[in-house]
Amino acid sequence: MPKPLGRGANGRQHDDNPRSGAMTQDQSPWRLKEMTPVAVGERLRVRPTLIVPVGTTEQHGPHLPLGCDTIIVERLADDLSAAYAVPRAPTVEYGVHAATRPFPGGAALRRRTLHRVMNELIESWEDGAGVQEFLILTAQSSEAHLEALSTIRTDQATVQVVDIFGLDFGSLLERPAPVQGGELDTSLMLYLAPDLVRMDLAQDFDLSPSMLARYRPGHSRHLPAGSPGSVGYPSLASPQKGESLYTFILERVGRCLIPP
């Protein structure tokens, strides 16, 4: 039952028991698409856990790529897979999101579509591969998106859903605001994929109190009128801040994979 939470690996030797669940960065991720069925079966017999990253194809302002959320959760999935010797599934690159107007290239699924897709994938891995624990990683706070992920049906397997943007970043951010091309995701992208960021095009968009009341994590979010496709303060972003934020996310989410 779901429990929401607010390189090649075929033939490489890995430590099956990372010390005290600690993360080590000297290994390669166990990507299902690069593994043979025999290798997958052997790895899941060691630990029947699977990481499933779920991204979006959505605008995050004029300065960030459409796959911003996807790029972040893919890197997180790879690093967690390598650190804990847990396989990770291919990324689901489309999610549920709302926009007041279309932006070129953006594409979304309906809540029931994502829910059905995820149910069928989880069922395949549970029944066909014996996976008993799923860790779903996403970076999208739309309530419809999270509902589609957190209501997945299983026979016996447990499902944890982690929205990384739902974590409490405290003093790591100068001006906490709804995440959509602002300080948080822009900083992460400057650290993880700086070549894809166009800071010369970044635009701050301040939210009035009335706008903020309507546009907040956990609710269906519609971009405010006049927004360039983002909200918040990308001008406050930096690669150094992105590294600190990513290290924090990696450590916090890694706790989900520490054996009891």
C-alpha cells in the first residue's frame, strides 16, 4: 500500500551492504534498461526494491528546459541507486500539471491517465519481478499529480512517494516561494546541468499575497496572469546553492532506503 512522504549495472561488482546505509559515490547506478533479466532477478533477490523516477514535461520560465523536473529526479535516482545498490526504473517523463495557457513543447497527462499508467507498471514489476518495495521520486507539487502517485494499488508491496520539492529547505533558501523556475529549481539546475540554463533570460516574478493564496504547493496550480512561465526569484539562484540543496535532498531521501 502507498506510503506518501511529504551506468551500466550488468556484471559490475557492487557492495551489497553499504556501510550503515551510508551513501557512497564510487559505484554505478543499476538501471533496468541496461540490465539483462538475469541481472535484474539477481539484484532483486538481494533486495526487492525499485526506484521509480517520475518527471514532467512542463515550462519553468524562459530560462529553464522543459525537462527540468525530470533531469533532477533522474540524477537523484541514479545517485541513490549507486549508493544503495538498488535498481532504478526508466523515468516516466510526463506528469499532471495545470497551466493557464499553452507553452510550446509542454505536455501533460490527466490524473486518471498517470494513475493507470503507474498502476500497470507497478503491477508488472510486483508480479513479474517480485518487487516488494517501491520508492517513487517526483518533483511536482500539484495535488492531482501526487494523488495519482499516492493512490497506487498493490497486492503486498509498499509504495513510498517522495515529492522532493515538498521538503523543508529552511535556511538553504533566501526567499521560499512556490516552486516553478525560481530560486530552488534554478539553483539545482545550475549545479546539475548548467549548460541547459539560460540565466540571461531569467525573470523574477513576485507573488502578491492574493496570488500566493491561490498558487501554493499541494493544490492545483495555475500560473498567475503576467507570469513568464515561472514564479519566484531565479536571480537568487547559484551553483553553490544548488549543490547544498542537492546534497540535502540526497541525504533526506536516502533515509527512505536505509534498511530497518
